[in-house]
Amino acid sequence: MTIRYRTVSALLVILALAVMPQFAGAVKQAYAKLQNANGDAVGMATLHRTSHGTLLHVKLDDLPPGAHAFHVHSIGKCEPPFKSAGGHYNPKGHNHGILGEDGMHAGDMPNIHVPESGSLEIEILNTQLVLDTTLFDEDGAAIVIHEGADDYKSDPAGAAGPRIACGILHK
Ligand SMILES: [Cu+2]
Ligand SMILES: [Zn+2]
């Protein structure tokens, strides 16, 4: 009886993991140190898993004032001009854009607005982002800041222009 009960319990655990793929291999916390194209440090993002998605705490310095697109990209490689980070993190195969009719990518987040000082501290709840094995896959993931603002609809990247900062996501 005991053995059978244990077997059933084990099967239930396996079943639970199978129906909740977002929790399989999930991590509680992650971080990214951002740098600009000259290799200078421009800030840090820490990510916390919540039951509603991922809470990002971002502290930035020495960035050009203005509105900048802020995304999670699908490859953890930050070689200037940061094309190496690939496209937006998009495990569900959607189109780009918070305002897109068939949007959005899990890596899409609202623009950040950097004041004249060049420094900014913000927190963002990304309800689409899960710190799971699709994010931390073989080629990793990165956080990228663009020169221009995301228009929230142009596929595939919001017409945000060149990439000015990048940080590899680490568990
Ligand atoms: Cu981007
Ligand atoms: Zn996108």
C-alpha cells in the first residue's frame, strides 16, 4: 500500500510539473548588469519571480535623456552594437507591441523616460515574463535599451532604433 501511495504521489508531482511548464526549472531571482557600446557600466536590473510575472527593479546612470525602448531580448550576448542579443524574447510566437492587435512579446515593456540627469530608478511588473527554462535556455537572454522609443506596434521591434545598452541575464 505504502509503495503504491508513493508511486501515485510521485506521478502526481510529475503531472503537476507537466501542466505547469512555466514553473519547471524556474528561478526566483535574476540580474543583468547593463553596459553601453563603449563597455561602460550604465546600471543594473534585478528581476524577482512573483505569482503574477516578473518584478524588475532597474537603476540606470549615464544614459542619454529622453524616451528609450526597454526590452528583454532572446540571446544573452552583448557585443556592440548589441545585435548579438537577437530579437525580442517571444516564447509564444506573438507579434510585437503592447498596442499591437496580435501582440505582445513577453520581452515587451513600456518605454523608460530618462531625465536630464541621465539617472533613473524604476520598478516594472512584467506579467508576461517568467524566469523559466525558456528564458534561461542555452543561448540565454538579455535586457536591451534602445536609442529611440518603442511605438508599441511596429513589428518586430517597435521602430526603436539602434541599441545603446545591453546586459546579459544571470540567475
Ligand atoms: Cu529591444
Ligand atoms: Zn517586441
